[in-house]
Amino acid sequence: MPQLESADDVPPPVLFNAWKHHAAAIRRRVAEVACAGPAALAGLAPQLLVIGTELMDLYTGPLSPAEVAAGVLGQLQADGRLDLAAYRDWLEGNRGYRVLTLPADASAWVLRLGAEGGRYVHVHPGRRTPHTRRVRANVLKTAVMVLAHAGAHGGDPLDVALVNRARRDYLGLAPLPALAGEGGLGAVIEALREHET
């Protein structure tokens, strides 16, 4: 396996978008931007474009992206499905996708055929599975921006005025009257907050 620069990197042939699908990787990136100070905030919003505009699943468990990739690749290798042709045939035998469960934390991962230069094992969290939460793209983008803003400038990321300032100034989104409950922005902010030890 190639040498990885960080636990957030994944080796080929895995395609994994940590901005959309991995809470701890997002948490680390938010902390990097916050440490870089207010000037770094302007560069964060364009990076969030990869999140897209859809509803998605966010992994909140203990495995790093590299560990997820290693677990998936290990299972594919053991089952003789890591070669592109074998992988493609296996997916096509089940309407173009398969689900693997990683024994390390019982998380389930959906595998599809990726189309980005040699990264044909497209991996994302399974829906309604252990260690995942459904999240809307603009909710995730807002949570990332407000946490980075609060980290760089101070303030409470759950303050509606701060949330709306981040939405307006960096994302071009309309203001919110309040933070939604369990499945909304407040819950996503809490899930992405740096854990105090």
C-alpha cells in the first residue's frame, strides 16, 4: 500500500470524499482553518463546493478515512474482488452497488463504481447504519463555516446571529430564524465540535 500523508488520505483505488462523509476529517480541517486565523476563512467556502447540494450520510465513528479504506480494500482483496473487472462484475450483480460491514466498528459502507482516474472503488457511508447521520448539504456547509468562524474569531457556534453571519458572508445563504432540533443544524454543529478531553 502507498505511503499516506495523513489519516485522512486514502490510497488508490479508493475514492472517498471526506468533506461529505467523515465527521472527524471535517473536524480536523475546521481546526486547521481556525488555527490559521480569520484570513483563512475566505478560502474555506470554495473548498466546501465538493459537498454539493444533496442529502448525504456522514460517518461519525472512530475509524479514520485511511482505516475505512484499508478495511474495504482488505475485504475486497480477501474475496478476490479488488481487480477492476472482478469489482465491476460484483457490483453489476447487485444493481451497481454493494454494502460491506467493517468488523472494527460495525459500520456499513456502500461501494459503487468510481470514475476518477484509477479510483474505481467509490466508498460512502451506508444509510441508517451504525455511526452515520443523514445531513443536508447546506446544513453541513453551514456547520463547517460557523465552527471555523467561531474558532478563528471566538463566539458560540450555536448563536443564531453568528450562524446567520457565516451563512450570509461566506455561503450566500438565507438567514435562519432558529437552529433546528435533533436532526438539524444544531445537532450537526455538536457532532462536528472539537471534543474536549
